[in-house]
Amino acid sequence: MVSKTVEIKNETGLHTRPGNEFVSLAKTFTSQIELENEEGKKVKGTSLLKLLSLGIKKGAKITVHAAGEDENEAVEKLAHLLENLKD
């Protein structure tokens, strides 16, 4: 398993539109993807509803976890997406 923690810089955090981008990208990997918030709550990275349940706002530190064949690529690309969210 590979993990990387990033800080959300987007003014409006992670909401539906960027959440959809994240889920769509996560589904392109064979690895299992999870997101974890600062309180330790983990959710499946391929479920928009579960992703939104984390309530990710600007300044939050989110950890991306991936386990599988393409875990390194998955974590790097998904972490990059989270760090560079745009409304």
C-alpha cells in the first residue's frame, strides 16, 4: 500500500464537480483507492457519495491510499488532482 497526504487549497474544498473528477480518475486504476480525512475516517475513492461524506474543506489534510498493481501511479495522480482542484 502506498499513501500520500495533501492539503486542499481550493477555496470551496472538494464538492460535487471536483469530486466527480476524482472518482472518474480513481476508476481508471486497478488499485483499490481510499481517502482518509484528518479524523481518520476512510472511504472508498470510487464513490462520490462517500467522498462527499468526508466534508473536505479548504485547508483540510487528506490522505490518498492505494493498494494494487498501479498503486504508485494512482497515488501520485490522485494526490496531484487534489492539490490542484479548481472550481
